[in-house]
Amino acid sequence: MNLGTTHTFQLEDGRTISIETGKLAKQADGSVVVRMGDCMLMATVCAKQDAVPGVDFLPLTVDYQEKYAGAGRFPGGFFKREARLSEYEILISRIIDRALRPMFPEDYHADTQVMVTLISADKEVMPDCLVGLAASAAISVSDIPFNGPISEVRVARIDGKMVINPTVSSLEKADIDLIVAGSKENIVMVEGEMKEVSEADMIEAIKVAHDAIKKQCDVQLELVAKIGGVTKREYSHEVNDDELRERVKKETYQKAYEVALKGNPNKKERGEAFKAIVDEFKTQFTEEELAEKEGLIKKYYHETEYYAVRDAILNEGRRLDNRSLTQVRSIWTEVNYIPSAHGSAVFTRGETQSLTTVTLGGKMDEQMIDGAMFEGSNRFILHYNFPGFSTGEVRPNRGTGRREVGHGNLAMRSIKQALPSDAENPYTIRIVSDILESNGSSSMATVCAGSLALMDAGVKIKSTVAGIAMGLISDGKGKFAVLSDILGDEDHLGDMDFKVTGTKNGICGCQMDLKVTGLPYEVLAQALEQARQGRLHIIGEMEKTISQPNADYKPHAPRIVELIIDQEFIGAVIGPGGKIIQEIQRESGTTVTIEEKDGKGVVQVVATDKVGMDKALGRIKSIVAVPEVGTVYEGKVRSIQPYGAFVEIMPGKDGLLHISEVAYERLASLDGILKEGDMVSVKLIGVEDKTGKLKLSRKVLMPKPEGYVERPPAPPRERREGGGDNRRRERARPEN
């Protein structure tokens, strides 16, 4: 029985990673199981033999899913089974896709599906640092054409040291957290967050990651050799007409080059000018000829336009909208645009515009997280929306797509670095960025608008955060141009999309996708420095509108007050079956939550008006207050007894007002002086040590009668009773 082949290697710190193939899922074109500690990922790949006619791209589908059983947990929800992918799973699917896609041959167009499944979880191993290795290994042992292998690692700087695939617990101390993917020769994808670090530190982290990636690529090649090698399948997915291609290039290249040099900043007009060139070319053909060749004409013209625009940038230093290579598009901003929101901003850069809002909430508004690896809550949420009208398209609104999830996550991780600590900010924060216009860099517009909206809301962020998207055009022979603040067309036609976010102090986040081989680190360093200069310019423009958070929240924003109470009072505030806390909320119109942390109770009160807040706080404080000797209270008589009255001086706290403490004169009873329900001023004069009973006095608050002499206190009752018994025993004793 063949139980498969396993290949093992070690990280520099001695931890072991194994790749197993030929044991599970053998009907897939390729399958592996990657293991590190108790974390196990099964990766499979399947591809159709032929491409769908007319498809001129790679229909690649990548899905990452976590099995709850692998973590020993039940899924949430009614059905108790894994459902659609969570946002976390979508984000991991995206980093696999972005790493793999550039590595397939350009003329390979067969439907291909990669599935990576977490089948066993380890609390100290982040699965996203292994998914690229697993996916690439599965393709490498298959017959599917692939220009890999590639691998993907996490690199973090912890206590000043770069660490590959750090543990979950140690990652909490990291000031650099990057996922880096690449082949032996090149970096193809970078994504992560940083705590305002320098450009040099980021490049160092990428270099450390690439060294580890190279070793993991070699391991995959060794695995392929170990199973006897793999013969890749033959394919022919394109039909070309070389004569027609040359004719299109000859007759349209110069015209496209001239349109590129004119530099029209209007995307629609520029697109129409390029389209007019191919429309003119097609007039040479009959309807019958066009029916046969129109698809190829469009394809070849797209190639011609691609090279014409790139050549214009490299040769003339001129961009499609007539900007210089380093110039940022014109910017205008406005805050408090939406009066009913807790904070809002409009950020417009060229033809890209974001309308962003901030909503402040309390504990009950936190996002609940129920994943196989992670569960808990999230107090900072950012949603990015990209409707069809932002690009002038007719497109149905079918819910959030993977692109929206990915762009929103980058903006969220960037802005998060500037948020105040939980101790300084009691709010749950939701930012929503609606893209109203898009011509490149809409995720970076979200970062800028989100920062402005937070300041408008009065959230005390540490610094203004901005983002810029960088591009690259190169000829593969050493000639290149780095472009600041790229357009959508420059992203499509370029070799790199490198988004960098940060403050004046350093980088907070990045997302890089490369489509070119052999990018020298010197080019990356230039791109980062150019991005830094562009980021500082954008921050300067933003701070012309608002440079510091508003001193206070909006009048209609909820107010939050947190109280720390002793653990013993938690039950008293909640009440039997939640009776007391529900009563407080109902009577004050507030939202009250309470949780235990570090042996204390943390009470949070959320209110939209001062009256409700004061009412709720007063009630809670009265419940948890500890009576102090010498303090005067306004109490309510709860019951009358022959020896005195019981007076409630605080909710649930009664004291005895002895009949001797009601007045200076001697009273036979309290008839006509006090009755149940009366409000009376009393002073707490003592607390019994053993029982904790409260002793109250009313007479000490009254003027002392003239000539009044305080009677000495009576001896203790126990002693008086004891003496009487002894005397009785003596009298009863018989004489001798």
C-alpha cells in the first residue's frame, strides 16, 4: 500500500515543516498536506484540459476554508456547519491568488481551481504563513503548467529581530507584520501592517522573507524529484494570426502613442480617443471579415496600445493625464459633509472620490468573531463599497465582493495604527467608505477620507494617515519609470501596483503586486522614497482642512462613561434575572453593559443625552456605593419597630435608627414622629464590626437642648445579664 511521500525541512529556529503528497485526495490533479506543529493544511488543485473557446485570460479560482472540527469547535449559527467563506478566509484566499496568478503561463486559459483547507489547527501557528507553500506544492506535483514554484512566509520584527513565521503569542509584540510571496528569483506579493516604521526597515523585512522563500522553493523542487518528477501537460489555448497582429501594430501604434502623449486627464475622453483608433482600423474590413477577425483585432490593438502607452512614459516621461512621474493629482477635501453622521469627510483626488462616515457605538455594537482559529470581538470596523456608478457602469449590486473585502482590510489595518488605545477610547468605531468616483487608488482615498472623518468625529487619533498607490513601467533591460499616484489605466498597463500608507512618522500599511520579473531592490527603494514624498504632500493637503481631531464629539454622538466597580457588586447591578440593569436602561433611556475583567467589574453606560446619563450613573453609583461613617444621608423609612425605625439610606442598604437616636428627649414610641415612607435626614454614626449593621442618628443633626446632659452609655447587655444570674445563684445556695 502506497502511503505517499513526505519531505521535511526546518526553519532557522529549529521548527519543522513537512510536505506530504500521494496519501490524501489522489483524484485531484495535485494534492499535498503541509504540517507545522499541529497545524495541517490540505491543498488541492484541479484544472480542465481545455480552455473555453474565446477565453483569453486565466479563470483561476482560489478558496481557503477552515474546518471547525480541526480546532475542536462547533460552528455558530442555526445549521452548525461551515457556510460561506468569512472575511478572514476571503483575505487568505486573496493572498494565495495574488501570489499564484502571475506564475501561470500567459497563454494558459483553462479553468483552474485551488482549494486550501485547514484540517487541523494549532493555537500558536498562523495558517496564512503556510498557505502559499501548500498551494504551490500542490500545483508543483501536478501536471498543470506553472512557472513556479513560489512560497509565502510571514516576517515580523519582534524586539528588534526579524522572525520568519512567528508564533501567535509573539506576534502581539511585533512592530512589522508582513506576508511576503515570491519565487526563487522575484518577489511577487507583499501585504501587511507596521507601526510607523521606516522605508529601510520595510525593505530589510522583505529581504529576510525572500531568503526564506528561496529555501522553501528548493524544498518543493526536491519533493518533485523525490516522487520521480512530473511531466506537465501540453496545451494550445490560443489561435493567432501573426500577419493580422503585425498589421494592427503597424497601422495603430503611432496613433496610440500620440494619444498617450496628449495627456488628457479626463478618463472618458481619453478612452474614446483610443477607441476611435481601432474603430477607424476596422473600417477596412467587410462585415463578413469582421465577424471572423474582430476578436483578434481587439486583442492585438490592446497589445499595441499597451506598448504605445508604456513607451510614451519611458521615452518622454509623459503620463496619460499629462502629469510628471512624481506628481500627485489635484486634491480637495471637506469634513462634516453629512450632518447626521458622527463624523464624515469627502476626499477627492483627481477622478477618485470617497465619501466616508464614522459611527460611534458602545459595547453592544462590537463585531462578534466566530472563526475556527479566532473568536472574540472587534471594536474597529471598516467597510469599503464600490458601486457600479463609480466607474459609469451598469452593474447590479450583488453584495460585498472579494475586492471590497481586500481593499477595506488594507485601509482598516492602516488607520488602526493611529487609533487611541482602548483606555483612551471607549467607543466601538465603524468607518464606511463609499467610492463615488474611481480612477485608481480608491483604497488609498479610503485611508485619507477615513482619517479625516475620524478627526471630524472627535476621535483622538495620534496622527493624520494617508495613502498613495505607486506604479512601475519597465522595459526589462534596466530602463524603468516609477509613477506616483497611478491611474486605473496605469495600474492595468503597468508592472507593479504598490500601495503604501502611513503618517509623517513612517509606514503603517502596504499592499504590493508585481507583474514583472527581476525587480531590483534599488527600484523598490526608489518607489518607497517616492511614495514617502507623495504621502507627505497628501497629508499637507488634508491638514489644510483639518489637522487635529475636534475637541469634542458631535452633540448627537453617544456619550460613553465607564465605571470600575468591585467584583462583589456585579450581581447587585445586574439584579435577579437582569431585573435591575434592565430597569436602569428602561428608566434612563441608556444602554448599560457590564463585564468582569481582571477581578473587577467594568460598567459601560452609553447615552445620547446628559439627563439619561446622569440618571443611569446615579443609580449605579448608589448601588455600588459603600456607606461612610459621618456622612449625612436622605433616607426613606422602610419599617417602624418598638425599638426604632429601619431607614434605607442607599438602594438595598438599610440602617437602624434606634429610638434613642431619634430625638434628644426620651421617647416611648415613634407614633406621631415617623411613619413608613417618610423621608428623613440621618447621619451614619457607626457600623458593627461583626455584622456590618449600620447605626443611624437623627438627633445629632438637631440643635442640642439647653442644659442637656449626655447620659453615660449603658454597660454591655451580656455583662449585665451575667451579673444578675450570679446574684440569683448566690441567693439560692443553701447554708451549711
